[in-house]
Amino acid sequence: MDVNTESSQESPAWENQVPGEDDMKYHQKKEKLREQMEEIRHIIQEMIQENESVRQIERLELKEFNVDNEKQRRHDTMMEQEVARVRDEIQMQIWERCYLWDVLKRDCWDSLKVKDRAVKAFHTEHEVTNYPLKERPQKDLDELKKVESKRKMEVDAASKEKTQKPGEIPEAMSGLASSYSAELELSHPYLYDQFSLQTTEQKMNQIVLLQDVIYRIKTALNTKFDVVYKQKVQEIARVKERNKQVKELMEELEMVEDLWEPSLNDREVPERVFIVDHSQIRAEKYLTPQQQEEEEKKRLEEQKRLAAKRDNVRGRALDDMMDGVLEVKKDSILKSEVPQPEFIVAKANNQWSEEEKKLFKEYEKKVKELTTEKDKYRKSLENEIKGLQKATKDATERFDDSLRKLFERKIKSDMAICQEELKMKILSYSMLMEEVMGIEEEELRLKVGQMLENKGRMAEELQRFERDLELFQETYENIVAEDKALDKEFRKEFPGLHKAMVDQLYKLFKRRPRGPKKHAMEELDAPRNIPEGLNATVWEKFCQVRRTKIDSEHNVKAKASSLAVLQATLYQKQDEDHVAQQEIQHLTQLLDNLREEKKHFLKDIMVQFLLKQGQVEVTNTDLIPDYSDSILLHRTVVEDLNQTIRSLGEQKIAMLVQTKDFRKGIIQVEWDNTMRRMQIEDLQNKERDIQMLRLTEDHKEYLKTDSDSRVCKQATSMKETLALQQKTYLKDVKHRKQTIRHLHAQAAMKEHKNAALDKQIQDLHVTVSQMRHISEASAMEANEAVNTEQRYQEVLLLRKLKDTARIQAEKLAFLSAEAQRLGMRNYPSLVQLKYN
């Protein structure tokens, strides 16, 4: 029906087209066609709805309403292809997820020898988890066995020699605990002492043994965890059994109450992850025709089984006869009733015979006994329910206590595992640093060797170059000497010439050409430059000598330039040799420092200790104490120092007590002296007062009369005083009562006046209101001034009356307060009665 509905409601293709210029011409026709198509669509839909409401025999098939069967077939074909494509994609996704599920299950679940599991408390949210463990590879077990055999041989050899060498004291035999594994009694007996771990092999063996210790800790905790887990399963079964008994008892008592029934959650039963419950599937389950037939067969078989169970006549008869049990239960006591005699209902009380009265008394007696027995039985059932519930609560609380102990064990196991892993990290870091330092040392050693080899070659080249430079220096000096000799021998070349001519030729001999050498020399040797009186032969010889001199000078300059280049190259090679020497020294220093650091690193072993809180005396300002400048001392050193401090402190306290007692004695003596002086002064003042005392007549009479007469006289005087006070009191009370009556009369009069004034105020309010209405209704300007004055007078009168009423109210309140105060004064107080 969905396909046909879609085909019937499919929009025409032209509805989605953009209107063009041609479409504007036929717009009205198109609109009319659309309306007709819409009417046809509605008619077909109404026909489909009407067809669904008729009887099955009269109902037409849905395809009968198709307007275009060919298009419907194309649409169905396209939908089937799309469904097939989507089904293939979904199937491929299912296969991919199944493969991913299989990989994850194999790697993260099947590979675990001990699955990750938790145990939760009954009455709290507290839970404890176990350690998930994989099967130990055979390679690790073989390596562990090899290390244990080697350590056993070392320990046996050390015990035979009676001398403990470094690396032969097991940690379990030393006095320093490095983790809680020893406290848990799970430490390995062949662990090295931390101070004896020197070689890489020992550290690797120690890591293998520590891994075994960690596995032992986890295995031991898992064993205890399994015991607690089984205990919880048993407790849940017992709770269910008790709840079953409680439900039976509640049914007997006809009580309805929800019972607490614990169960295991998904963390306690992790296998539930692989079980998909029907409630987790939100989509409707699709069944193939074959599956639908199988479901129908199962349903029919279940109906047959229930029908056969209902037709079990013998079983139903047994249930009816024995109430579903094979023995009579005691709960019939609560349901039993004493049969009532027929005459109780048939006759009135005054018509009973003597026999019937006796039967009624027996009936009442039986009813009372049955009621008592029912109460006792009900109380016993209630006590039994309370006992079962209390047993459930006690058992679950005991389990929570055992789980708390397991949690404490788990915490200690976690601490022990972290401590062992820290030792492994320290050892791995030590081996890594040792390897890194070895690699750095080898690299530096190779660099130093290469630098020394290069330095040797550079030294040989420098020596050879210095020899070549010395030879070239000698050649240069010879050339310079020859050049100087040419200058000196110039005059000797012309012995027959006049000195003035020779001087003139010498000046020409010193002249040097400018520009290109060949052309310039030709210019200098030209005949026009011949001095007067000099023949051509001498001039040619002169030119030859000058050319030789110039060539010699050029040769000297060229050799000097070459010598400078060679000297610069020598300086450069010397600098390179010096830099290479410094580099070699630097690398050698680095190598020495690295070796020293490596030596110090191998000697400065990092060890791990468990120290109690009182054994750490480092100022803890941060979260983690800083032990960089701390020293580990034996406790006897600290105890001896504390004992010395304690003894010195006791000596100081004894001296302070002795000093205090001595000063106390001094202060006591000073206080006694001061007291004696003050007593002396007091006695002297009394003596002076007695001497200066003057007796009056009263004193004399007091001294003359005895004590009895004096007491009688005082009593008589007090009686007279008391009578006078009582008379005065009664008179005062009478006066006060009169004053109160007068004030009450005044108050009543004021209240009457206030009531009259209130009535006048109300009348004035009415008058003012009426006058206001009259004034508003009047529109004449002549009466406006009179009305305004009258209103003003009325307002003044109203204000005056209000002030009068307020003053009268204040006076009335004052008189009431005064009357109350006077009334309070008329009553005598306890203090006055006491003294009176």
C-alpha cells in the first residue's frame, strides 16, 4: 500500500520546473491542469480509503487503483534494487563489525587468563576489582628458571665460603625493606640486595625476579578475590532462600512488602557484555518466512503443552485435596474458625435454653482460645520473619567487612606493585644511562682518535711546509743580495767615464718606466734619451745593465710576494694546528669528565627504602618532600643523639628546679619580713587609736548595760517601727486606690468625649463631602469665593477637631499608664516585705 500511495501522491514533473517565457503564455491552462490532477488524486485516495473499509471479499487489490502501471513497475524495480543495495551494505557493515568484535575479543578477552572482574558491597557503593592477567609466555618462564638457578648457585656458594661478597646477599635476608612485598610474604628469596647491584647482568636478573614478584602479588590477591566472589554468590543464594521463606510467611500473614533481593551487576559478571538482551534491541525484529513458520510451530507446541497441563485431572484433584502439598501445614490455624451454633442466628438471646447458654459459653471459650493461639502463632511467624531478615542483614554486613579487608589488601598490593615497578624503572634507567654513557664514551674516543690522526698529518705537513719556506727564504735573500750587488757594481761597469757622466747615468739607472714594461723600456732606451757626449756603445751597455737591474727588481718583488703568501699559509696552518690541539684537549676533557661521571653513576646507586612516618625528619613544605640535601642515617645515631639531648635536658631541668627552689626560699623570707613589719605597723596604729579614743554617752551606756536588756530594748524599738510602717502602708494603699478610681472615671469620661468627637468628625466628613459636591456642581462665579471661605473654615475646624482628638488620646494613654504605674506601686515588693 505504501508503494501505491507514493505513486498516487507523486508530484508531476513540471511542478519543479522553473517557469520560462513560454510558460507564461500557458500559465492559466497549466494551473487548470494542476487543479484537475489534484482533484483526481483526492478522488483516488478517497477510493483507496473506502476500499479499506469494505469487507475482505469486496475489497479490490491496491494495484487496481494505479493510474500508470508501467511507471509503478519501474518504481518497484528501482525500490527493489535500492533495497538490495542497502541490504548488501548493511551485511558488509555487519561482517566488518563481527570481524572487529572477533579481533577485540581475541586480543582483549580470550588472551586473558584471569578476566577483569569486580565485587561490590551489599550496603554501599564500594567495590574491589581483581588483577586481569594473561598467560605467562614460556620464554619468560624459562628465563625466570634460569635466573633462579643462577641465584641459587650464587647463594649456595656464598654460604659455603662463609664470606658474603658484593652481590651475594639476597634482599629478603637484608634488614632494609624496599616494598610491601616482604610484609605480604610474597617477596622472592633470590632478590639481590640493592647495594650489590653493579653489573648489567645483575640488574637484568633483578628485573626478571621483580616481574615474578609482581605476578605473585597479583596472583595472591586474585586468589583471595575469588574466595570473596564465591562467598558473595553463596550469600546471594542464601538471601534468595531466606526471601523465599519470608514470602511464604508473609503469605500466611497476608502481608505485602517489598523484599530486598541483591544481584550481581555487569562489573561482577563481565560475560554479560557478550550477551545481547532483547530489551537492548530497539528495532523491530525481522523474520524471514521460514523463521515465521518456526515461530508459529513453537507457539502451537507451547499451547498444546499448557492445554495438556490443564487437563491433568489427577494433579488438579491432588492440589484440591491437599492444597498443593503432601502434608497439612500449620498455617491452617490462621484460617480456621470455630463453627458458630445455629441457635445464635435463629433465636434471640432471651429465648435460649440453659443447654444453649452452656453451648454459647463453650463457643466463646473456644473462640477465645483460638484467638489466643492465632496471636501466638502470628507472633511466632513475625519473629521468624525478623530473624530471617536479621540473619540476612548480619550475613551481608559480615561480607561487607570481609570485602573491606580485601580492599585494604588490594590497596597494599597496589602499593607493593607500584614500589616493585619503581625499582624496575630505576634499574632500567640505570642500564639505559650506562648504555648511553658507553655510547657517548665510544663516540668521544673515536673522535679523539680521528682528531689525533688528523693532528699527526697536519704536523707532518706543517714541518714539510716550514722546510720549504726556509729554502724559499734563502733563495729570496740571495736574490735580494744579487739585486743590491747590481746597484753597487754600477759605477764599476763604466770605469773610463767622467764622474759627472757616471752620476748622470746613475740617475737614468734609477729611473723606472711607467705603463707596459716592454713599450716603456723601449721609450727609455730610445736614442733621444742618450746624454750628450756619450757614445752609442756605452749607451747600449748602460741599457743592458739597466734592463738587468729592472728584471732583478721584478724578480725580487715576485719572490717577496710569494714569500708573503707562504708565510700567511704557514700562519694559517699553525692556527689550524693550534685549533686542532685545543679541540683534542677539549674532547679529551669531555671524555675524562664522562668517564668520571660514569664511574660516579655506577658507584652512586639509587636505592629504595620504606621509612615510617617518625623516621623522616625532612621539612615537608610541599606535597613531595625534597631529599636532595638529605642524609640517610642509622636510627641508632639519632637515638644516641636524642639520649644525649635528653640527659642534658634533664640536667638543665634539675638545675632550674634547684635555682627555682632557692629563689623561692629567698622570696618566702622576704615575704615573712614584710609581713612582720606590717604587723608591727598595725599594732602601733591600734595602740595609737586606743590611746586617742574618746568615749561618748552612748558608748558609756552601751558599756554599762548588759546584752539582754540591750536586745529587749532593740526589739521594742523595732516593733514600734514596724507598727508605724504598717499604718503608713495601709494609709498609702487607701490613697492609691482612691486615685485609681478617680483616674478610671476620668478615662471613661475622656472615652465618652472622644466617641462624641469621632461622631462629629464623621458628620463633618459627610458635610465636607456634601459641600464639595455642591461646590463642584455650582458654576457661578459669585458664590465661588463664599464657598471657598466656607470650605476653608470647615477644613480648619476639621483640623482643630483632629488635633483635639489626638491630644485627648495622648492624655488618655498617659492617664492609663499612670494608673497602671500607681497600681503597681500599691503592691508591696519582696524586698520591702523582707526588710519590713
